[in-house]
Amino acid sequence: MYHCADTVPADTDESGSWSVYLILCEGGSLYCGISNRPAERFAAHRSGKGAKYTRIRKPLEMRLLHQHLNRSDASKQEAAVKKLKTADKQSLWQQALRLAAE
């Protein structure tokens, strides 16, 4: 399931429910991460309290790539996305955009 930044689901108390996300940053770059509280994590990225990468490049929008994972599976999915070439990450972003519009 994919979501726009303004429709990132509210955080839940389920500590076992992790998500893999992509953030579109200024300049068109994409940052991948995981969180069990995606809305809160995106807010941290936007306020400059997230990853060093997003402190340097302003986060604009977030899309969730995978949800309802345990931490181990989320970490594996994150690693796989981070290994992708830029064009493949951009393709994932576009796919998420199309699915969010449906």
C-alpha cells in the first residue's frame, strides 16, 4: 500500500508493525528508511531531526512502500531498496504515485 505525505497513516501503538518508506527530497533525490511510526518519523525528517541526509536535503513528500512488517523484514526490504539504482527507485516512486491516485 502506498500513501502521499498528507495521507501517511496515523501512528499506531503496534510496536510490531513496521513500514518501509521513500521520501522525495529537494532536488529530486529519494531517501529510504523504516519506522514503526511513519507519520512521526516523517515529521522528524521535516523538522531536521531525522537522518543526516534529510537534514541536508529538505524532505517534500513520503510514500509507504511496505507496511505491517516486523522489524527484521522491514530492515531487509529497506536494504533491498537502498541497493537499487536511482532509476529503479524513481520507478518505485512513480508506481507509488499511480497507486495512491487509484
